[in-house]
Amino acid sequence: MTDIDRELPVPFEQAREVEAFLLREARLLDDERWDDWLAGLSEAIHYWMPGIENRRREDRSGPYRLEHMAYFDDGLRELQRRVARFKQPSAWAENPPTRNVHLVTNIEVFAGAEADEYIVHSCFINVRSRGLDEQHQISGRREDVIRREADGLKLLKRKILIPNAMLLCKNINTFL
């Protein structure tokens, strides 16, 4: 039995609630409402975007490992620091501000390991534009764990997987 065979879909209403959570998250990021975005994160958040390594098919270790390079490997404290940095006048990479469009699609919602958790698979495209002619795009897949906490749904874990072994943009001044 594969992992896909073990995935248990949730009722439509729960799946729609989780989908609405992810779409709102994208809008908050596009609108630079970072404090509202942070409020949607669990205190135990693990936000991880591993670097991808090119490996031959016969190398069964996979394209990424927890102990190797990561673009993001953050908890709530580090994410709060990143947000605080965006807000500083000295953040030259954000003056003038980057214009973002986050697209989230292919959302699948399954029952998590705990009764109050959901395992969510999705795909994303983030288009960032600065100045007159600078534009970058990052796309990939996400594997999230979203948990229902006392004050609503919260993002507990996010694994961001991009297909690129190397990012061609100058920085990652956004969240994915």
C-alpha cells in the first residue's frame, strides 16, 4: 500500500474551509498584510524550503534532505524577524516595494494524523515585480499540515518544493 492509498479525503465543507484559508493567505501576502499572515501561523510552525540537489534516479536518497541546505528552515521567531525586516526603511530590497501575485491551485485536503489536523497538497506560482522591468517567478508544490486551534485554522508545517536546482532571482523577498 502506498502513501497515496492511505490518504483519506475529508468532507467537502472541511476541504472548502481549508482551501479558503490558503486563498486568504495568498491575498494577505499580496497585500503585504504580514501581521495578519503571521496570525495564521501556529506557534509551532516549521516553514521549510529545501534546496534541491540533482541526483541520478538510482540514488535513492532523493533530491533534498532535512540536514542539507534550505532557503527557509524557520520557526515562528525567524518568520517574525523576516517580517520585521520587511517593515524597516533600511530594507533596500523592498523600497520601492515588490509587487506580488500568489496563485494557489491543485489543492487536495486529507485527514491528518490527529483529529484536528489536515494534510494539504497544493501547487503555487509566485510572480514578483519590481521597478519598471524586473520580474521573477517561482513555482512549485507545497505539502502543508494545517491544524484547527482554539482561534481557528493555523498553518503548522509547510514544505515548499521547487523544481529548480538553482534560483535565478536575486533574493526571496516573499513567502511562498
